[in-house]
Amino acid sequence: MTDFIHEPVLLEEALSALQPTAGRLYVDGTVGGGGHAEAILEASGPGGRLVGFDRDDRAIAAAAKRLARFGDRVTLHRESFSGLAKRLAKVGCDGVLLDLGVSSPQLDEPGRGFSFQAEGPLDMRMDRRQPVTAEQLVNELESDELATIFWELGGERRSRRIARAIVEQRGMQRLETTTQLADTVERTCPRRGARTHPATGVFQALRMAVNDELGQARAGLDAAWSVLKPGGRLAVITFHSGEDRLVKQFSRGLAKPYTVRGEVDVPELRVPRVPLARELNRRAIKPGAAELERNPRSRSAQLRALEKL
Ligand SMILES: C[S@@+](CC[C@H](N)C(=O)[O-])C[C@H]1O[C@@H](n2cnc3c(N)ncnc32)[C@H](O)[C@@H]1O
């Protein structure tokens, strides 16, 4: 088993949004290998505390090792970040970081089945206690359901064609490995000199469906907001346009100086109110040239941050 090494993305930018301060309490909802968490603990010493969450047992083990030197300033939970609402309801906290998506070790370990670049079981579960795997979705969903997942979560324009090819292939033999799936997609949509592998969108979409990533992101934003103290800050890093849209709508909704009576936001139906949040940046922050050069996996990262008023 390889070491759990993940280069934290937009680290300086996340710290500058959260402004970790001595003696305060922070939550890292996606602790991963502990890179962001370590920087938050360093910046909030002495006495700053951090509660970390991750659904992945290997991430929790790696973070526990990396953060051991901070002793009882750190508490880690192997559970979904939506659990932070319950765990912090009584105490509240001063800052929450959500760094959504997968970590490099998850992608790089063939046995986890996240990547088409190495042969592995079609698994893709972040939390290996959960029953649903990618293999189940690929072999058991109807063609239409698969196509919807590929289109909505992977932006795959050839979603229907790919879904039909999968159904045809699994009629002959159950699809059990990443390479069987990648080959099925590639036979249907040959690469023809394209830079990205034709199965890129399909793999991303399946991963997001297996782990219910959009549903989790929604629940995580609500949970984080519910425990933040006034003046506390929420920073969210996304790697997917659908997730960024969700975060943007969430922050815009809280920062508006009005609510809307009804479904449509038209001036006649607006009811003035004091904004509940301040967006720290109007536009999402993206990695600079130096970070992109150092860590090409940061290329789709976007950070949004807001302060509770
Ligand atoms: C991009 S990595 C985070 C890396 C981390 N910031 C670091 O510095 O190493 C995302 C992590 O979030 C975890 N994760 C994704 N969705 C989650 C959820 N709903 N609840 C808890 N952890 C989640 C994944 O298992 C993964 O370890």
C-alpha cells in the first residue's frame, strides 16, 4: 500500500479566507491527508483546536499520523461531514473548510477503482462501509439512468450511446473492472487524437453518483452553516462545475439583502432583510500559475468563502 500523500490545493488562499486564530475552534470536513488541517493548526497555535472529518478510513489513518504532534488539539471522526452539525451543535465553531472531491491517493491506488489508468475493481467508494459500488451501478441501472448520470455529472455529450454500449456489453459479461469499463467506452467513442481519455467524464460521473457527492455537498454546506458562530468563516474548494454552482447559489442566497416570496426572484416579490453572510470574494479564486505548474491536479479547483454576519 502506498503512502497517503496529497498536495493541499489553494492552501494560502484557504488560510487567508479562514484566518485561523489562536484559541479558536476549526472544522476540516474533508481532512484527507491532513495538509490543510496541519496548516490551520499551525496558524491557530497555541491552543487553536481542529475537528476533522473524512469518510475514508485510510485518510483518517493518514491524518491521525500527520497531526499526532498536535496532541489533544485535534479530534478526528471517520464519518461524513454532514455529521458535523450534530457533533458541534452545542459548541459552534469559528471556521469550516470543505475541500470537496477525491484525494490523490484515492485516485492513484488501483484497488480503489477510481481511475481508468490502472486495472482495478469497479469500486469507487470513499467510505468502504457503504454497500453501493460503481460495479453495481454499471451493471444494474437502466440505460436511461446511466445516461442521465453521465450527462448530468460528467458532462458527457455521448451519454446515451455510451450507456447503450455498456448495457450491450454487460449482457455478454458482467463489467467488473475499471479497464473493462474504460475499454467499452473507448470502443464506442474512439480517442481520435483527443488529449483526454474518452472515459474521463464517465468515471467522474460514476464516482460522484456512487458517493452522492452533490447531495453530500448540499448537506455539508447546511451543516457547516448551522454550527458557524457569527464572524465565523466557511471556505469551500470545489473541482466540479456543478459543485461550484451549488456553493455559489448557497453564498449568494445568504448574502442577499432580501428574501423572495415565491419561486421566482423578481423585484416585486422581494422582501428586504439584513444579509446573513458576506461573500469574501465576488468571484471564485483559482490557483495561480506557480501552483498549476507545481500541481497540475489543481487545475479545476475553485475556492469560495463567506463570513457569517
Ligand atoms: C480533496 S481531498 C481533501 C484533501 C485535504 N484537504 C488535504 O489537505 O489532504 C477530499 C477528501 O474528502 C473526503 N470526502 C469527500 N466527501 C466527503 C464527505 N461527504 N464526508 C467526509 N469526507 C468526505 C474524501 O474521502 C477525501 O479524503
